[in-house]
Amino acid sequence: MTKDVIALTPKMPDLPTLLAGLYAGGPDLGVQTTADGAVVQLCAPDGRPLVSVEAPILVQVPGETTRLLGHPVEEGPVWWTEARASTAVAEAGRLAGSFAGRLATVLGGTVWPPEAATTDVVPVTTDVSAIPVPATSTPAVDVLTDSTAVVMQERPLVAMTSWLSDALRTTTATDRALQIVTPPTARLTLPTRTALHGLPNRWVVQDPEHGYYDGLSGAVLHWKNGTFTPVRDEDGTTSVAEAFKAPAKTGERQLLLTLRTRYPADADLVLGGALEAAFRHLTGAPPAGWSTAEPINLPWSTRQLTDLARARAPHPCWLIAVGHPDQPALATMRVLRTTAGVEEDITLALGYRETETPPLQIIDALAAELNAEHGLVTMLTALRAARHDLTVPARLEPPPIPVTFTLGHKEARRTSTLRAEHPSFGPAPTQLGSQAEPALHYPLGDGTDPQAWSAFQQLTQKLKQQA
């Protein structure tokens, strides 16, 4: 597995400091750039990349180093400089540690993981000519086949870093699967979980006692024809790894909102208002920051994210938002241009300890505001038993249970308001907004009865028939 080492410094690493860090291997190693200069690589004499260093990122959002690394730093912005070392060469991991340690020593920062920090010169004594040259030019990818790009991660928490985001874009463009291999103790952030939501992308857990299994489904896997694929018995069924089966019962819960908004394509349109409204209702404050990858480094700004989405149009724009450290809240938002206008697909998750109560009583007011001011199309609210820190472990977690479903007033009009207001089953909806064109807000339960899924599925089928 590649070794990730991060230097966290109060000052931006300038060119002389970066060069001093890159001298960690002595004068015999070379330096090259890739990704249009965004990545600097420390190379063996034959040109083989040993350590890849990403351009420093100024993280201005409080709590990000603690959330992603469990490594708090002093208050204030911090420069995040990340190095990835290939384990194909034994010395590469120590080279990355020496690079990061030199930056931290010169600039007065710290290194994660702390035990990796050193300032020693690390000569390369391995005969690199005996090691096959990797088939990939993407720094984050460790193994590349015709069908799959494999990324190996040793981090306790696998975030959707710019490395992984770049790997995902590359694999999508080349019609390959992205498969992330981790030890069983690793967890995913929700953005990483979202990125791996569809096959053939996978989270592959490498368990010393149980072999390989899928960290999201538990299916036992093996390496076959250049990809990780389920092991099937004679009748084609797959088995679930024993290590995956036992759910952790902690009493912690997550409140999940999945919503779509739609706006006319207008030059004065400002995006992100619906997401900000949801944060304000449920956490008491707007998001703390946003970014297109983790760590989330930019202070919250609807104007800046709108500018980015406009610059990327007509292509979709995907971004992440995070709340303040005192209330775990994390969201992803996908902005896309359609024939109907500009749409936002938003997923927001909030975490609660066993002693905390999710604010379900606030959902009605939030739905009313989203309908009146933010072009709400639909919103599904659900509860699930899961970690309050919003990370995803490699073990069975129960599915979310629906609590409410809201149909925005324009969508309600499309489905024939009279019949939508008086369905032939289940509870009648609450009307939100004007009586002439109300949104319809359907109560589905308190998040404890799995039968709510049946009611929700019947409701959506009925509404589709009426559309």
C-alpha cells in the first residue's frame, strides 16, 4: 500500500522549502512534475516516481484536521501538504516522512502521522531496475488493469481527497472501475462513500483472517481477470464475510436529507441557498466551509460556489460542504444543467450521540421554506442507526428509515393535486405554502418502523402514475 504523509504548517511552503524537503533523498534523486504542475514527484535515477507531492492547500475551515486525521492543530488556517510514497521501493515511505518532517521543521508545523516525521537523508539502496515500472501515470492509482484502477490506502479514515477525486475522474473517462483497498479498521467519509455508490466501483477490505470482502455489502471477493469480484458458489450466490455481519449497537443515529431543487437558468441565479437553509434550520448556522474535495478548505460562500458551477457548465459540478465542529454535519451537492433549468441534488447527513435527539420537529418548517424560496422539487427525510461522526465502517449498518416525504408545489401540480392530496392509502399530507398551489408534506413515521419503506414506495409509485 502507498504511504500517505501530511505536513501541516502555519506558513505556505515556498519553493526553497519544498526543494529542501525534496532533497530528503540526497543529490542522486530527480524531480519532475505532472498534472499540469500540480504534483511534484521525487524520482529514482531511472525516472520512477518514489514520492508524489501535491500542491499545498490552505485549509481555512476549523476542525478539518481533527475530522479527517484525528490530529488537531492550533486555531487558524493551516497549509496542508500531502505526500504519497509508493511501497514498491522500501525507502519511499521514509522519504515521504523526511520530506514532510523538513517542511514542518522549517515552517514550525506538525506531521501526520507523527511517527513518520524525520529530517534524515534517506538514500535509495533498493535496486529499482528490478522492480516493474507501474502502468499508471495517475499518482493515486497503485494498480491499473484494462478494467480497474486500484487505490491502496492505509489511512484510518479514507477521505475524498483531490488524489482520489482525480483517480475517479480518470477511471470514469476510461470506462474503468475504481476500487479502494484498505485494512478492516479503516472507515470512509460520506463523500467517499457517495463516490463508490455504484458498481463496479468498490471498497475492498483486506482482512488478514477473512481475506477480501466488500466493505459496503460484505460480499466475499477475490482478484479475478484484473478486478475484485464476488466469489460465487455453484448456484451463483455470494457469501457474506463473517467480519462484516455483526453491527455495532451504540445508540448513535444519523438524520439524512435527500433533496432536489430546480431553478430557471438565469444570469442572476445564486446556488447553495437551499443547502444553507437546511444547515441553518438543523444546526443553527450556515455551513462552515465548502470544497470540491477533502479536506474542505474554503469558507462558505454561495457566490463562489455559483461561480465555479457556472464556469464548469454545461458539465455537472460536484462539491462538499461541512458544518461547524460542535455539530457533525456533512453534505454533498451536484449541480447540473437540464432542459428544465438548473438543478441541485443535495444529500445532507447530521450525526447525533445516544443522548441527543434528532430535531424532527424542525423538518416541516424547513420543507416550507425550501418550497417557498428555493425551488424544492422533492425531499426525503430519514433516520438511521449509524455513527454520529458520519464515518462509514466496514461492517453491516441498518438502512435508513423514512420519516417524511415532501413534494414541492410545482411537482405536486404535475401529479394532479386533487389525487395527491387524497391518496387511496396512508396518511393525508400536510399542505405547505399557498392554498392555490401547495406543497405536499407526507408523514411516514418516526424513523423506527421499517414498514415506512413500503408506505414510501407505494406513495412514489402512485405519484409517478399520476404524473
